[in-house]
Amino acid sequence: MPPDTVACWGTATSTFWCFGHFYKSYFWLLLYIQCIIARQNERIYAEGARKKGIVNMDKWAELRTAYQVAKLGTVSAAANALGFHRATVNRHIDVLEEEMGARIFIRHARGYTLTELGEDVLRVAQKTEEIIEDLAGRVQGGKTALEGELKLTILAGFAELIMKPISDFRAENPNCIVNLDASENLAKLEYGEAHIALRAGPKPDHPDYVVSNFAQISFNLYAHDSYIKKFGMPKDASDFGGHQFILPPSFGGHLSVRQWIKNIVRPDMIALSSEHVDVNFKAVFAGVGIGIIQDYKAKRYGGFHRVLPINEEWSAPIWLVTHVDLHRTDKVQAMLRSIKSARQEE
């Protein structure tokens, strides 16, 4: 860590002890400077700033005020939360917008709506607040209970892998709300869109991500008992005449799977196709057709029979991903422990 960063951190820590319970007023400035300067203005903010023509930004108090307006939706609510007069809040926003050379908010009768630049401001400030709250709890000797929201993101097809860890986490931290985004969207952790992401495919290479292996998921073509009773079991890879399939519209990055489908499955052989993995699974389970299912899921639900020989190419790694700035916070570490513990029990 550079000497100036060490000095900044030391100043922030000593100041916190001096101000005690007033840390939320003074510590915002000190810790924010530490977080931004020590990380070279935090790549995301710096890149966005350069695009918008912002050379320097030192309006930390104004940034905090704007964050409260964005979070609470009105100037009055922000003023009450900060203990400011409404005029002070309005002045802070005007100063910040003048500094950035662009609007942060769109004013309307019901309150304030964020512009694209305002969204960037909210993301940076939100992440900073989480770091502050976490460090404040540690300096005070640790909170007896974690609170607030924990955001997870994972592909819908693998969502059940995270349910036991969530249950264990909630049992230990009942005051925390888990927000799970089970979709194809890749949350940008650098923007605070999620605390933890479980991603399939190539290992994420973002310089600010902390990445570890979660699991290697294999899959195969399966027929359920309910299907076999009606249509029989294919004898081998050449015996698909008269059989019907359940397939999604595409298989993403699984080149070998896409090629196999292209070579074997004609359009008239597809009984049902859905972008929703749960719909496809339920269709295979109900015997509508045979389909590609994760091995662990076929074993868990029972009644499934593997149609093809095991193919090592038909697998995908799942990565556990956090952002370096939030990786050590208590909430993230608590969930990571639950995830890793659940995996060890399997």
C-alpha cells in the first residue's frame, strides 16, 4: 500500500475514534477519500468521469447528499435524514451538478428521478456506504447481528444450488434480506448490482473481482420414467427416430451441445421449447419429451435415466465471484461461509 494511502487510512481510523458516535457525519468524507484515492479513484468512477469530461471531483459532502436524495426520492426526506435544511440539500445538488457539468436528477412533481450520470453516482455512493457501515461495526467491536440486504445473482437453472446456503445464512442472520436475481443478466459487481455472483462458463477476468471455483456441473440427455412408459427408451445415439425432445432455443456457450443438437434433432422432433429452464425441466419430468438435464438435478429428483454415455465436454464450471471492495465485509463473508459449508456437506 502506498505511503499516502497508509497515512490516509490512519487519519480515517484515528478520526473515527475521536468522533465516536458521530462517525457517520465525519467518517463519510475520510473513508470515501481513502476508498477512492487508494484505489486510484476506483476504475469505474474514473472511467465514467473521463467519459463525461470530469477532471477532478472533491465534493464529497455534496455526493453524500445526492445519494440520500436518490435513495429516499425527495429533498424533504433527504433533509430529515441528514439533519439539513431543504435549501442546503438543494444547494448541494446544484454544486455537484455544476462540478460534473451535467444533470444528476430530473425534477418532477413527485420528486427526483436519476439521470444516467445519477445512476453512476448512486452506485458509487451505495458501495461506499456499505463499506462504512461494515467498518464502523468492526471498530465498535462487532455487531451482534447483521442487517440489511444481501444481493445474489445466479443463472436460473442453477438457483437451487444456492437455496441451502441461503437457508443457513438466514438462520444465522434473520435480520438480513436476501435478494436473489435468478436470470441471464450478468450483474456488474463494480456498480454494486450484486454482492455475490455465481457465474457459469469461462472464469471471470475482471481485475477487481475475487473469483473462486464453486462447482463443475455436468449434464446429459435424460428420459424420465413417465416418458419411457409412453415412448420407450432410445437404445443408443442412433435410435432417436420417433422420439421427441424438450430443448431451449439456444445453449449459450456450449458449442459441443449445440453441434450435437444440430446433427441429431430435426425441428419436427421438438415437442416443446422454452427459454425458461424450469419449464423445460418440468416438461421432461412430466414425460413430454427427453431433454438435457444437469446430472445433480436428475439424481436429486429421481426417475431420470441417462440416454447418452458420459461426455466430459458436456459440463460447465460455476464460479463464485465478489468485488474486492466488498469481499471482506461481514455480510459477504457470512454468505460465503454458508455457501462453502453447504458445498462441503454434499
